[in-house]
Amino acid sequence: MKLITTTADLADACARLASHPFVTVDTEFLRETTYYPKLCLIQLASPDEAVLVDPLAPELDLAPFFGLMVDEAVVKVFHAARQDLEIVWMLGRVLPSPLFDTQVAAMVCGYGDSVGYEQLANDLAKARIDKSSRFTDWSRRPLNEAQLVYAEADVTHLRDIYLALKADLEQTGREGWVAEEMAVLNSPATYEVKPENAWQRLKGRIRKPKELAVLIELAAWREREAQHRDVPRQRVLKDDALMDIVQRAPRSVEALAELRSVPNGFERSRSGGEVLAAIERGLALDPKTLPRLERERGRGGNGAVLDLLKVLLKAVAEAERVAPKIIASSDDLEAIASDDEADVPALQGWRREVFGDKALALKSGSLGLRVLRGRVVVG
């Protein structure tokens, strides 16, 4: 097995691949020590060949690969595509189109939430995946034969998985369900990390407006710092330390030093000074301009309604042979419990037809739930 290391060879391979209706794609990357992923290997396969591309080769230009990714005549098939697409967008400023994510398709086809590649390979391709190279360092060269075989299998079995799921979707008429999810994955906004939104990762851990104000500024500072230094955000400041600072809101070097979660000496470093400045900016924010804090579960008498909606969702998902996660999220259910006109995906498109209208009917009392032979029945 040979790695493609020149632009000419890559262009030839992409031209061959582009002559087929679909190509399967996977990437290997490292991210443990950086903020941005480091692309180490690209795997591609058509119905009659597989190729491995070395993006670390000094004489390789990935332009032919990016050209293939935007070729509208070729469906690009990934499994759990989000991180792969983030890399493609970051390096080439393009997103694969048309796109098919087998993990999303499997959820629509009844394989449960976030089904793994190994299970699909076993169930649909009748193949077993050798796990020995799973945690390999893909940045080291040369790659050995076992690594190359493992990498190639990630796209060769994906061909059979794709064809099986595609046939299932065509039979059930649910291709549009998957297409709707692909539109989200194909939006550049999905991969643009804005520091001012970084607080949302931790929003569930706060309840007071003052804490929210400090969190907004402090999380944004950490995100910018991680991006600038190209290190994981946890290396800038761990979540526990960040939340400790948010809750205590120290306003002096001495007060910051008193927090046990903060590393020794941090308070007198450049970062310590910037943290104190971020706290001051947060405390200066007008509370009226802050995002609304999420209401606690069950507040306002909606707890029982939310529980009923969860039961309804599970019953509908079982009846439709679809993963509950792809129909409605927990946030969707909470919003519907509080507001019949909530602006959530579960009350739009095919989700409303399958679940949303039933949820509203359940709330209004025109639809009920009962147990029949050990199963919840809607009606």
C-alpha cells in the first residue's frame, strides 16, 4: 500500500474517483496538544479503488482533493462527518457537497443515537474492524502496514454501509430527513468558532445573572487565547478553575491567588491580569443586555408535562424506528413544554409531522398515552 505524496499523483487519483457516483472519505488527525486539528492522513475510496493521501508530504498541494469535495456530480460519504468537515473547511475553505453522513442516516434507519462505525461495519458490511491502530500517532512517518490497512478499512467498508443505508432510506422514503441534517453540516457557520459564544459550553453550570456576565467575558478570553496560542482551551485554564473564578469573581491579584483551583503563580502572570480585566468587563455589563438564563427543569409547573413528552418521544421513535435524538433534543422538549409555538426543530418540517403535532395534542388533552402489552401506545 502506497501513500500519495505528490500533487500530480493526487490529481490523477481524484480524476479517477470523480468518475464514480460516490466516494467515501475519512481523515486521521491529531488534536491533543493543539486548538486546531492537525491533518495527518486522508483516505478516499470509490466502488473500485481506495487511495491514501499524505497531507504532511512537503511537495503535496491539496487543491485536487478540495476540487473533488465540491464536485456536485459525486456524493461524498463520511461517517460522523463533523470533525472531518471542520478540517476540510479550515484548510480549504470548502465544504463537501453533496454530502452523506452514515451516522445520521443510521439514526434515521433505526440504529440508535450516535451509532459507531464498527457496529455498522459489522451489521451492514459483515466486516470486523482491527482496533490495534486506533490510538496510533498518525503524524509519525513512516506509517507501517498495519496502520495503512486500518486506515484503508475506514473507507472501504464505508462503501457497503452507504449502499445499504441508501437503499433503506429509498425504501422508506426518508431521504429528505437525512438531507435536512446534511444542510446543517454543510453550513460554514457550523465550524466558525466565535469566542463571544464560548460561554454556551458551560451555561448549564450557572444560575445567577452576575455569574453569566463574568462567564461570557472570561470564556471569550480563554477561547481567543487558545486560538492565538493554538493550544487546547483546557491548557489555558481548566473548566473547574474557570467556573471557580466565575462564581467568586475575584477583583484583585490577592483574591485570585486564594482560589485553590487556580495554578500557583497564575495570578501574577500576563494571563492572570487578563482574567481580572475580563472579570471587570463582565461585572460592568448591563444585566438587561444578558441572554436569558435557562429555566430549571420543571419550573413553572412544566415538570410533569416534560416527563410526558419524553415518554411520547420514546414511543414515537420506537414506532417510527428512528433514534429519538434525531427527532427532538432535550432543549426542544423543554421549550415545547413551556410554549406551543416554540421555535425549535421538533415543531418544524418532518419532525413536526412525526412528533411535534402529537406533542401539542398531548399537551391539549386531545391525545393520550396508554400501555398495551408492556408497550406505550400513542392514541
